[in-house]
Amino acid sequence: MFKLTDFDYHNKTVFLRADLNSPVKNGKIISDARFRGVLPTILYLLEHGAKVVVSTHQSKPYNEDYITTEQHAEILSNLLGQEVEYVEDIFGKYARDKIRALKSGEIIMLENLRFAAEEVKYKPLEDCERTYFVRKLVPLIDYVVNDAFAASHRSQPSLVGFARLKPMIMGFLMEKEIKALKKAYESDERPKIYVLGGAKVGDSLQVAENVLTQGKADLILTGGLVGQIFTLAKGFDLGDANIEFLEKKGLIELVDWAERLLDMFYTLIRTPVDFAINYRGERFEIDLLSDEKKFFDEYAIMDIGSRTVEKYAQILKEASIIVANGPMGIFEVEEFAKGTVGVFRAIGKSGAFSIIGGGHSIASIYKYNIQGISHISTGGGAMLNFFGGKGLPVLEALKISYEIFKDKI
């Protein structure tokens, strides 16, 4: 795959696909973390005389955080110390004129890509290549730089559509992400432990199945809703309140899949031995083997318990490689962040090469100032797809582009 340092960008027009999709509160972006992640790539391009066309999506149609990229342009302007002009268009005449007018070292921000209908669906590379989006912009650009790792599990025009038409290059963030994930997945260092939590149960089961079947994991520790599904699959009763919640979320049907994995890898999949509930406004921990399990009929599980944290911490201490995705509980509420913070702190102290990904995981790391993580991944869904063995369309597109253009430049 092409690296950013492989090319001369002076006076060249670069279409930079970033993922600046950010949390929004009351109409305002409240985090610049993703902007900072892509900043080294943008600075490199500008310093080397490129004409930079930044593109990103923001949320999905009809969501509250589905906003224009005007604020994105402002935030980027402040971080760069130079104007990033907001262009209220994507591939229409106004946008194309603005791209043509760019001078070396200048930068613009296109409108929210998901305002274009073609950008909302997932399609094969061949279909993406034929879209108006790609056909209108391709004559105006020299290179495509992709730094949108968090969106690399999607096959959409802006992400893969240019691959066979122009050299498609990894940005610094993309390169860093791929290097870290490959190191964790391919390393022969042992023991290799996966910590799977959060609410993306199907994706996590796919990861568990892939890494265990391929011999890429020595142990899997579970928490969050993933841990609850595996606990049910082991035959424990989690009570009416929790089963009703899992049914409402459409997750109960995944218990069969979890059972099949336990049939094959029972000793390699660890589940919580205790959980915490909110009982009369306070954290109350319940051992799975105690009679207090009756509380699960009325009270929702909010976190893993202290005994589980201790057991997991002892295991993580011995690890050489750790991959973690998703929190252990409702970390947004301080009383129920103990599981997530305890496990993530144990990962940071372990001395292992560690990767933690997923939006909620990253939020908890920053909120509770957890140190010592080797690599914090910007992409939860992309990371789960990678370790789930599904492949990432953007990586495939980068490889295809390299094969086409490696002898032509």
C-alpha cells in the first residue's frame, strides 16, 4: 500500500477522506479528538505544497447530530492556524469551481458527505466507481489520501470509489492503525487476551469465533452486554428485568451462538462471577452463586462486580498482547464505571502491547485519565471487523490502487 511519504504533492490536488464524525450536544461539536488524529496528515500535505480538499461524513440522516461541516471547518481552522474554507456543496458546480481555484498550500472542507444520496449506501467498489460523486470529482484530483480508519469497514464512494482511477494513499493515522492491529493479530507473543464488552454483541461474537478458531487468542474476558449473553449461555438466570431488556434489544437470539462457542472453547471464555445493580440509589453487588440473584428480576445489571475485576486484573497482569473493545458497564454513571475503569487500568499497568477501541471505550479512557495503553484505536466497528476476520473494504481498495499504480508513477 502507498504511504504518504511516497509522493511529491507540490501543486497537486489531494482529496483527503477523513473521519471527523464527532459527538454533538445542543447543535455544537463537543470533542476535537478526531480532528487532532488527522492533523499530522493535513500538516504534511500543506507543508509539501498540496491543494487539500477535506471530506468527511457527520452522523446519518434524521439524527440530531446530522449537521453541516461548517463547524468542522472552523475547528480545523483553529487547530491549523490557517483558514479552512467551508464549501456548501459536495460535487456540484460550486464545489468543483472551488477545487479548481485552490492554490498550493490552501485547504477547503466539503459539505457533509452524507448529504449526497450515493454516499449513504454500501456498494461494491465497481458500483462506487460509477457514481456521479466519483465521476464529477475524479478529473479534478491528482491523489486520494484516506485517513478515515474509523470508516474503513464501509464500502462507499468517498472511501473506495477512486481506488482504480487515482493513486490511493494511506494517511499517517490509517498507517498507524493498520500497523497496530496487524501487530496484535499476527504476533506470536503469548498469552494473547481479548477483552470484549459493550453492546455490539454480534460483532464481538464474530471476533471471539474468529480469533479462537484461528488460534489467535489464549483467553477471552467478557463484560457489558457481551458478558451477559455468555453468562446466559452458561445457564445462569439473569432475571426477568435483564432478560426483557436483552429481548427488547434483539440480543436474546444470540445466546445460541454463544452456546456454540462455549461448546468448542468453554475454558477459553471467561464470564463475570458477579454483577452490580442500582439498589435504592446505590451500587449493590450480587454474586452469581448467591440467593441475592432474585434482585435481577427487578433491577437491571449496570456493571461487572469487584470480584470479577480482581480476577480479570490477575489474568491481564500476565498478558503479552491485549485487545479490548467496549466498556464493562454503564461507565457514564460514576458508581457503575468501576468495572470499566478497573479492567482498563489493569490493561494499562500490564506491560502488554495493548489496543483499546470503540467510542465508549475511548471516552472512558479520557474521562478517567487511564494511562499505559499502547494504542487507542479511533475505530470501534472497523476494529471489530478486522479482528472478526471480515476484512476492511478500504484496506482492499488501498491494495488494489497500489497494484494498479505502483509502476506508473
